[in-house]
Amino acid sequence: MKLGGDLVKKNFFLKQPMMRRVLYSLAPIYLFALYFYGVRLLLLSVVVFGGGY
């Protein structure tokens, strides 16, 4: 994107401290679900995260 003759680079990911805290808090829950559901959770995660990207 050109803006004022300069090339402006747009970052794909932004650093968001609050969302990072949310992800850190969800990690133990995900590990607990991995313990109970195993491979099914991994397959479902690949489908859901792949579709959301």
C-alpha cells in the first residue's frame, strides 16, 4: 500500500497482551481435554483451526 510515496508494511499479527493471557489460561484446559479425548481432539483442532485461518 502506498501512502505519501512511502511503502507502508502492514503486520499480519498484532501483539495483544490481553489475548495472550487468554491463550495462556486456555492451555491447561486444552491439555486436560487432550488427556481425555486424545487423537480425536487433535484431529478436530486441525479441522477447526485450519478452517478458521
